[in-house]
Amino acid sequence: MPDVTRKILWSVLAAGTALTCLSPLSARADEQPSADLLARGEYIATAGDCVACHTAPGGRPFAGGLRISTPMGDVITTNITPDPEHGIGRYTEEDFEKSLRHGIRRDGSRLYPAMPYVSYSGMTDGDVQALYAWFMHDVKPVAESPPVTELNFPASLRITMAAWNLVAGAVPPETGDSATFDKLRRGKYLANALAHCSTCHTPRNMMLSEKEDSYLAGAPLLGWYAPNITSSKTAGIGNWSEDNLVQYLQTGHVDGLSQAAGPMGEAVEHSTSHLTDADLHALAAYILQVPAKDDAVEHSPREQVGKAVDTPDIRTGVLTRIDSLDEMDGAHIYDGNCAACHGSDGAGTSDHYAPSLFHNSVVGSARPDNLIMAILSGVDRTTGTLHVHMPGFDGNSDVQRLSDAEIASLVNYVTATFGSGDHGVTAEQVGKMRAQLPKTP
Amino acid sequence: MPSDQDLSADVVIVGSGVAGSSIANELARAGISVIVLEAGPRVDRQHFVENFRNLENKPSYQGPFPAVPWARHPPDQVTPNDYLHTTGPDAEAYQQVYLRMMGGTTWHWAGCAWRYLPSDFELKTRYGQGRDWALKYDDLEPFYYQAEVMMGVCGPDPAREDLGSPRRQPYPMEALPISYAAQQFRKLISEKTPYRVVHEPQARNTRPYDNRPTCEGHNNCMPICPIGAMYNGSYSVYHAEAAGAKFVPNAVVYRIERDSANKRVTAVHYYDPDKGSHRVTGKYFVIAAHCIETAKLMLVSADEQSPAGIANSSGHVGRNMMDHTGVQVSFISGDKALWPGRGPLETNVIDNFRDGDWRNERGAYLVHMVDDNQVDLATQLAISKGYVGRELEEQIRYLASHTVRLFSHNEGLADPENRLTLSATHKDMLGIPHPEVYYKLPEYTVKSCEHTRGLFRDLIGLMHGTDEQWTPGYFPQDHPAGSTIMGTDPKDSVVDGFCRTHDHENLFIASSSVFSSVGTGNITLTVAALALRVADTLKKELAHA
């Protein structure tokens, strides 16, 4: 995915006065907005991570086309570049605000709730205005339309979404200048109105609305599992310090705790790693005081599981002929594919570029989902000058293509040896998760 | 196994190594139908890594790759080896190893990705030795770059370290960091000799590239990179398959069929492992089966129309066998510990003897300081010195950290007497004769090796070295070349400057077998660049067809 974001010094913006002088919702597409307003808009777009969903794999920024699986079918994201025919070029600021905060398109139809407008509804008028100005002036128009979303009945009727909205209950917008909020208020604003953490981390009810009583308590997502990030010490991240969480959001990795891959890796790369230190501390402080919510299956701190393992010698001295592609057992699959970087003892590299597999919340989790998905799709995360890369082992891998059965054996070996025990993952389970991998063009 | 009626394509390629697979990838991406016939099987990395770990003799480069009986490849460099039979005064110096399997021999190369020098293509004109190629450096330059991008080559900034081959673009990736041992070696050479040590260009990731990870310096590029940071032909196979090219493994081609005029190739025939015969038709044919096997196939295909073998009206198929036959020594440095064995195997080269007026009488050479783990050699040496117990452990530690290994790539020369023929006495399980090579090191190369020995003795002296262990005679470098030599005159060469055979207008060869001189660097990048140029020619001709 393209990196369209730049680090903006929020403090500089906060010191500016241009914002407060403008009356809300007054900008027009044909007026040249101030540099401060545009910079603020870009920062809001980064914090809101619009690019994550509105860009197809390998596609142009904000031109849409990403396929998001929902129980009712695939939602295909739209072109939100300022192209008048294919994008939002004809949107007035009022049109923009309606879709962003209320899920109502310019033509009056309803957006599907894959668009987190329930979160964005909390944005201040000033930030909506800045975001609009930036999209209209600084985003490059792309004259192409992605395929149209076609959902199953009854969701195929966009009118259904009006009823859904009644249930979903959007929050009222924050007021005032968001740059001047105190730390916890700013953190809450970032978490809810912009970064929309809950879109992935809060489970949803039958109507696909977020369950208010399970805020950030963890939910499945496109084969991955967005874990419980409440302050629960057994199920959540209650043992993390504010600095730990800031480091994680900045770099995607904290030694001995966890690392980001999949959708969270993208969120770190495209969004949180570009936030200011002050904003990251605000965000972390807010998240860490979210009331603890226990979990049905996580009963001990997943980041504290396991230790370096003095694995037994599995050398036999017997060589196989080059055409022997027989399935090996988990220990040998690990030895042949993983041990070179993660070590036969699971300790990873000394610089932690390849993380240790014990004291690792992915391997220590009672849910093997993220381990399976990381093995299938690999890790590819750039923050600053650091590009962290682990190859995937799915059917497109040039390094090694592992079958569903091989990945099941491998995962069971890894969790039994370094983590939370053998979960009895089957080839069928892996196959279902493989089917959720994004299709690369 | 596909049914035979499917076996027809615009372009039929024999061999799935770096040459064959990269042509297949280029053509398939241009919408051209391609079938690639590979004598060996499909393979995967994890089993090779496990074989390597189970292997007692770690420096055995062929060890982790036990061949299939229908497509044998040579075992390690031993004489006799019961597959590649060598004869002549320097028989032992021509023990080439290679791999017959999907992806080819780059499964176990060291990733050295040199461009040749402009002078390498004009050896006869500039120095009155050997032969000129039927193309110039500038003809190949765009394809060198294309090959570097395809493989992912890292190398030095030409403004800081000019390797002598003009570049229009920088290397796709930054050069490798220099290991501790190499830093010590560089310092010594720059301070105490008039020579220099340069970064060796490497087809190895210094950042994530092409969905493969960054090199972590596992130090066993040969026999197997455990993580996929180094290029091998299997990546081009995967890319070509994704673009629609069809690969048929275990397809041992044994005959090249022509039309009645003997001008065009009409089909190739292959055996499956049960010796069932299959015929594959196409518009164009490319033989990309490695220098030894390509010449063998063309000779095996002899028939009434072409009694001397295919494309062999010149009689030069199988002749002019070359290599970078070199010299090798290990010794124990009397200076500070070097701790070799960290990082990739071959990254640092003395290139001062790569070109000069003296090439009118002796061959050029490169000196590699090989940065491999020396515990094996140190242990043997310590035991031979009678150490036991704690002292043995200390000695192994000392010797392993002080061992220096140097070897050279010395320039061979095309000599028609150095010749590959079909073995009269040995056949494989399909009845195909084994290859046999007569080899006598050209005087040009002998003189070059003598010069190298002198240099090595000087360097041993500079490092206060002891316990010299010279590889007896000469050291084969597995860079065979010349068996279907390129030239402008059909009377004394097999292919033209576009790697098209003089005799058959729709038959191309993509291999080091076309090299007119063996050049002054490892051969693979030039093989890849020539192959991509063949793909370019085929794309143009098929577009106009």
C-alpha cells in the first residue's frame, strides 16, 4: 500500500490561529485553504487511516477497490479522490460531512457500516473541515471506478442501512478545537473519532453494531483476531506500560510483548507511526484506562507465556532425494523454515528483528488465528527507516509454499513448544483462513 | 503429466534454470505461450535445508541435492565421479558441478553477479588472444540491468567504487555491509599493497526485495540459502508460472527434430521417468540446459540429416570448453583474529588483475577472500597436530578465527581441443550417454595461475601466515562455458550474436555455452542478460509473425 503520509508536527498546528478564526463548515472547494488547514487535514486523514481501506492492493492512493469481507458479502471501497466523475470531486463540504459523520452519500443513499462513520461521527467540525480541504486540494484525482458492492439480501437494499443506523446510534460530535483537548480527552478523541480502534477491536452484535458493553474486548477480522485491548491483566493489555504501547504504535514491535502484522501492521505503518509523541501518549493513556473486560478463552497474560526451549537434536543424518516433497512433522517444518531466523530455541535474533516466539502475545494467545495468518501472509511493515519483513508461506510464496496440513502441524508445534499449548489446529481451519487472504492482482 | 496434444506452444524451452525460467517469464508476461521442459523434478527449500542440517560434510555443495536417476547431476568434485567423465592432462580441473531440477544450479551459487568488462567481449581485437564475441558490452548493457532488477542485485555506488563496467543506472540495492574479517582484509590490502578490495556485486537482498527477506548472513549460501534472501531460478519459475507459462518437470529431452530442409526445428522429444516418449511442437525453441547438458543434447540428437549433431555444421558443438580454473590456498594468519564465517560467503574481491595489457600473454583473474566458517578445517588441523582435550578446544578456536581462505577465478581461453563428447561406455537409465570432457589447461591460464600463486605467497607473507594448504593442481570453479560458441562466421561458431544457431533459424541457445571468452567474473549475470536478450528477440519476432 502506498505511503502517502508525512509526519506532521501537531504542536505547530496547535499553535496556529487560522483554525479558530474560521467559522465551521465554511470552506469551499474553489477557495485555496491555508497551509495550516491542509496540514491539519492530512494529519487527520493519517490518524483516521482513510488510505488503509480506500486503496486496493497495489492500487493508487484513495482510488478505492479494496474488498472487505462481511457476513453479508464483500463491500468494495469507493474512490474518494477529488475526481468529479469517479470520486468525490462534486461533494460540497456539507455532502462530505454527511457521508463522513452520518453515512449518507451525496445521492442520499446509505453507506454500509464497513465505513466507520459511527466512529467518525465524533469528529469536531474543525477537523471535518480540514479533512475536506485536504482531500479536495492535496489528493491526486484518479479517474477510475472500482467495482460496485453487491451484498446479499437484505443488506443489498441500502434502505436497510437506514434502519441499521437507528440501532447503531452514532455519537454526537466533539466540540471545540481538538488540538487543545487535555491528554485523556485528546486520547479518547484519537481512539474513537479518528483511529477508530473499536471498529476492529470491539465485537459486533447480530446487527453488526459494535457491542457497547464489550468495548475493545476483541473481535475476529478477515481471518485475523483483533485482540482484547482493555486493561484486563489476563485477557487484555493491562500489563503494558504507556511507554510500551507508545513504542508499539510507533514501531509495531515491543520486545517481549508483541508485534504488529496484517491489518494492525498496516495501521501502524500508515497511521499510528506518523502521529506525534504527544498524541501517541494521549492515545495510549486513554486505551490503558479502558475498563477491563475478561475473555472467554484468554485466562492468563498471553505475553508472559513460554521460555527458551532447549530443543532435542532432531538430526538423523539421513538425506532425502530432491524429488521427495513428503510432509514433515512440525518440528522439522519449524527447523526447515523458521529456525534460521527465530532460532531452534525460539529466542529470535539478538537485535529482535526476528522476534522471540516465547513472551510473544501472538504465540502465547489461546487463539492461534494471528499466528496462522502471519505464517500465511508474512509480515511487511515499514516505520521510519525500518522495514520489517518476514516472507509469507502461502501459495504465492517464492521462499516456501506450505500446505494447509503443513501449516497446521507447524502452528501446533510452535504453540506447544513456545506458547500456549497445542490447539489441535486442523488443515481445514488453515484452509478457511487461507481463503480470507487478500487476492493480489 | 499433460496429455501430448497439449504439448505445443509458441516457444518451447529446454531447462528451467535462470536462463530458461527468465525467458519463460518475459514471454508469458507478453502473452506468448510457453512450455518449459525440465529434466529434473519439482523441489522445495525446506527439504534442502533439512538435508543440509543432516549433512555431515557441510562444505559439500552437491551434498543436500541427491539426484533423481533419470536426470543425474555430478556428485561433488571427485574423479572419477561416474557421471561427468573427464580426461586429459587436467581432467581433475574440469570437475564441474551443477544441478538438474526446477530452478537449476542457482539453488547453490554464491550470488556473485558481475557484469563483464567491455574488454571481455573483444579479447581478440584488444589483446590478440582467444576470440571476440559477436556482440559488444553496449549491446548487453540494458539487459544486464534488466537481469539485475530481476534477480535483485546489490552493489557499490559506481562513483565510489567503479567496477569497470559502465552503468546507466545504479544497482537496484545498496552494497552489503562488510564483515569483520573482510574489514581486516581490506585494511591490510589497502595499507600494505598497491591493490584494492572491492564489494562484490551480489544477487542478494540488502533490504526486503521481491517479497523475499533481507540477508541475515547465515553463511551457507552454498549449498543452500535457508531464507530465500539470495536469488535462485525458482523465483523466475514461480513468476513465469503466475504469468501463464507451463513447466513440465521430469521431462528429459533427448531429441531435436527438424523439417526436411533441416532449416527449422519442428519439435523436441522427451522421456518421462518411465521412458515414455513425448513430442512437443512449437514455433521457436530455446535450449537453456546448462553448458554441459546443452552440448550433450545437441550431440545426442545426431541423425541422418545432421550426423555430427544439431546446429553443428561448424563441428564446434562441444568444443572450446572453458572455465575459470583457478588456484586455492588456506593458511593460518599470524596477525589478529579475523573470525571469518559471518555474513555471505563471497563478498570481497581483489580486482587489480582483471584487465591490463598483460592480457596479451596471460589470463586475467579475480581473487576472492572467502568468508566461510573455518571450524571444519581448523578442527582437522588441530587434530593433525596432536592436540587433545582442553588444548584441542583452544586450538580449534584459535585456528578457526585465524584461517584465511583465498581462491582465484582465472581466465580460460577457447581451445577447440578442449572438447565435450558423448561417453562411449556410460549411459544413464534412459539410455542417454553420459557427458565426457577432455581438458588441458591453456598456457594462457597456466601463466595466469602462476601469477596468482605468486600473489598468494606475497599475501601469506604479509599476514605472517603458517600451515599453508594449497589445493593440489588447479581448482575447478563450476563456470563451464564455450560448448556452443558464439561468432559471426558460421564455419567456426555455433550461434550468432543473438544466440540464434547459424544452422536453424528458430533455434536459440541461452547458456554460458555461447560465451566466446569466459570473461573476468562469475558467469551467471551474463547468462541471465543474454537470456533476457533472447526473450527480447523472440518477443519482437513473434509480434511480427
